Amino acid sequence: MTDKVWIVIPAAGVGKRMQSDIPKQYLKINGKTVLQHTINCFSYHNDIEGIVVSLHEDDPYWNTAKIDVSNKKLYTVEGGEERSDSVLNALEYLSLIEQLPDTTWIMVHDAARPCLQQKDIDALLKIRSKNSIGGILASPVRDTMKREKSDTSQISHTEQRTGLWHALTPQLFRLGELREALKICLEKQLEITDEASALEAQGKSPLLVEGSSSNIKITQPADLELASWFLSRKTNKVLNP
């Protein structure tokens, strides 16, 4: 494939569950911020043209973050109240500033997923050749799933896990199709938990691409230690292939 891909990273959240005064994307792991590690996942990939990061309007940390993107283009835009707002702002910015056609592939990735592996990026990018509407990294549910009784901590029943997947990021879609899907969902006040859910609401069926279980999302303090371990392994593989 020769089509260049743009990365959108919504990073306007404050991460309340981290119990920290600093947004989780700026907490440090192995000497770098979470956001630095996340952006580095894309900085040297040949198919990536550039990166857009959606920031909180009062973000005081970005200018001192020392982000290295190699020879990629890097933009920042103001994020919104919800993730979907931040992604939509980035898409509209790219359409205006870069004048990208609606057929451009956009990859949206969580700011708090710094352990993404290159092989998973490559696997997701391969679906571009299948004339698909796009798809997401995901992992099959392997644990027994329980549904709780409403407003209690008691088990209601066991959910069938057959066919269930954990949604991960990146998620890959065409710029125009994703932008319009997000706009429609926001206008109708539909709940959007990820980019795929916006496409699903329009009757589309994105592809599932199995990704590594190491692609964790940092949401709680204990996740930092696990991410540090995964990132150390990742560095060791680069230094000692």
C-alpha cells in the first residue's frame, strides 16, 4: 500500500481514576511521559504521514513534553468535552489545513496506550487492501464474563463469551466516513464509546483485527507498573533483536 495514514490521538482527558494531580498521559514511565511513548509508536513507521494530538484547552504540560516525531508532521488541536468531540475536531482540522480527501485513512489511538506493538499496527494497516470500511484492533474475550444485578454487586448471570471481543486501539477508518458518522451521532445524542461504535450506528460492520494483549490502556495506578514492564521488554527487543 502507498496510501499514507494520519494518526489522531485524543489527549484532552484528565484521568480521574488515576488519583493524580497530573493527567495520566503526562505521568512518566521509564523516564518518558505516557504520551511520549504513545506517539513514539508511530514516529518511525513508513506508512504514517503525520500525527494530530487533541489537547485540553488549558493543557500546561504539552509545551515541555519534548515530543520527538522524527520526520513526521505534528499538529495539535483543542480537544472537546468528550472523546468524540476531540476526534472530530482533529478530523476537521486535517480537512482544512492539509486539505486531505475524504478517502484518507485515519488511525485513532488512545493517548494512554503506550505499549502498542509495530506488528499490530502493520496488521491493522493490511485491511486497507481489502476495500473495507475500516476496522479496529481487538482481543477475544477469554475470561468468564458475569453480568451483575442492577445496582448491586451480586451476579445476575453468566454472559456467553463466544464472539465477544475487547475493543482496543488504534481504530482505522476513512476520514470522510468517520467524520460524518461522528457528526450524526453527536446530533442525535447517541452514546459513542469508540470510533467503531459511531460507524456501527450507521449500520456499518468494521473488521476485527486481533491485537496483542500487551496493548493495555492505563486507567489506574497499578497499570503504570505493568506498562513499564511491557515497555522494557519492547526496548530490549529493539536493542537485542
